Amino acid sequence: MNGNSVKDNVKDAERWGDDVILDWDKPLVESGGIAVLRGNLAENGSIIKPSAASPELMKHRGRAVVFEDIEDYKARIEDPELDIDETCIMVLKGAGPKGYPGFAEVGNMGLPPKVLQKGIKDMVRISDGRMSGTAYGTVVLHSAPEAAAGGNIALVETGDMISLDVDARSLILEVSDEELARRREKWVAPDFSKEGGYQGLYRRTVMQADTGCDLDFLIGCRGADIPRESH
């Protein structure tokens, strides 16, 4: 700590590799970082990493192929009879902080073998889960509210049309509000009330991705007092 900015501290440093630290006016990609998408499929937002996505898929409309949870995905993804092709949009539910406690890195679903055999390397994938920072693909993550919390992603059905437009920051489920309301009347929320241990506590109190997945009873100043001895 010397009171100077990081820029000032390194302004005279010698740069050994232009392929490692690029010039400001010659970025690796035109637009990187994280883009927040909103729409009726992610009422409180979802994210995509444009630098890891395929440019031709950044604006895409396709038919949803839905997996209700990661077990459903694993059971069906290699089935040669699975009705899916590279124009479809894969949707994974039950991978959010409540649905998959710990918010697992399963959002970057592997493509079905029948598509990979065509030489296709990427498809649009949407989930309420997350993925590793080193993963790649046109993958929309952190859809909030998640399926287990009653977000509209819980209501997506195979065959629904979905429109993704990263430039417009939109993610739209092309289903009418009336139809979504009908589906919601039939939807049954998972019951975590009788689940014990830390997993039960976590599922009942964890917040959503857009608010940081903190436990709701930890909000606010927790203080730093040293408690009295307990023995």
C-alpha cells in the first residue's frame, strides 16, 4: 500500500509479451465480460459470457428441449432417439441454489452425441445453474428465479420457442402470459420443509443468484464481537 493507483505503480513496467497483455486498442475480442439478459424466461435476470459464446448464436431462436434436472439430462442426452438438433435450445431446470444445493457447475451441458457427430461444437444452452469460469459455449446461466423457487424457467416445456438476443440483452420464452398462468396453476413447488441438516437449512433459506445466494438470515450487519467463553 503506497497510496498510488495500480496504473501508476505499473506504468513504467516492461511488457515482455504482446500476446499475453494486449494493447488497449487491440483487444482479444470486441466485447467480452458478462452480459445480463432479461425477459420472461429470467424475470430477475440471467447471464452469458459473450467472449466464450459463438458469434453466430448470439442472436438465435430455437425450439426448447427440456431436462427437468441433471439426472434427467444424464439419462436422455445420449439417446439416439432424442428429438433434438443443433437449432434447438437445451434447457436445464433444477440446477439453481435451491434445486441443486451448492449451485453446481452443470450449466454447460455437453451436446448430444447425435449432434456432435455432425461436427457441431456449440448450441444455445439455458439453465438456472452455473458453470466454471474456464468453460465455453453459448451458455445462459443463473436464470433467476430458479425453477425450484418458481421462476418461469420451471414452466418451460419441450417444444416451446425461445428467442435469445445478446445485443438486446433479452431472453424471451414465446409463450403467452395466459398460458404461463395456466401452467403455474398446475406447477407443484418442491417441499424442503422436512429436509434436515445443513442441506435443509440451506435450501429453505438460500437466496437467488441475482442477490448473491446468501442465506436470508445472514443479511445485515453481523458484527465482530468476540463471544464469551463457551467452556
